[in-house]
Amino acid sequence: MPVVELTSNRVLHEEHDDPSPGTIVIDTDTGKIVEVRQTKSASADHDYGDLVIMPGLVDAHVHLNEP
């Protein structure tokens, strides 16, 4: 299973109220999150520094203009 790792100093975890360091592992075949770690990974593919990563967040704001 090929994966990509995203890491940041500010990841929203289920177990914490505030963002904390973490890593999200995504299966590139399915696009699904397969693991959320509560530590930063030094070998992550992308380090987003202090930007917030929110696993599973969906922007449901849509406009349906077609009948």
C-alpha cells in the first residue's frame, strides 16, 4: 500500500481539544486516512510547519443550481 505522510505542529486529534504535533498517513490508492499519529514524523513527505491539518474535515458549503 503506497502512502503519503503529512506532518505539522498543529494537527487536530480526536483525543485533544487543541491542535498538537502529529502526522497523518494517507493511502494514495484510496485517498483514505489510514493512521493519525500523535507525534511528528521526521521522515514525512510533507511538513506543514505551523499550518493546521484537520483529518476528515469536509467543506459542505455547496450551491446546487441545477434542477
